[in-house]
Amino acid sequence: MSDDDRIVPLPRKRKTAALCPVCGAPAVAARQPFCSTRCAEVDLGRWLKGTYRIPTAETPPEGEAPDEDES
């Protein structure tokens, strides 16, 4: 086998520590991707309140009232 036929492994990417999406602290394996139960619950509250929604130009179907903030 010549030097040109060698199998060279690809360089590995450095694994960076995951950060909590709520507060930016290092994530804990038991609460991945969060650092604590509190941050997980804050994130859940944001989902339930509709903070994480994608704005669209669609109108609601007939019979449904539009959201208060879209008036």
C-alpha cells in the first residue's frame, strides 16, 4: 500500500458544552437541554402562553375569534 492509499480519519469536531436555552448556564444531563427544573418549567410556561409561535398571514377560520394581540 502506498502513502496515497492510506485511510486518514476525518478530524473530530470538538464537543462544546450544551447551554441552557433559558438562562445560558451549562446543561445538566438529567434535565437536558436545561440546567434545572426551574428553567424547564419556565420554558414550558412560554410554550403554553404562546410565546413560541410562528407568525403567519393566515386568517382564522370562520367562527373562531382572532387573538387579542392581532386586532
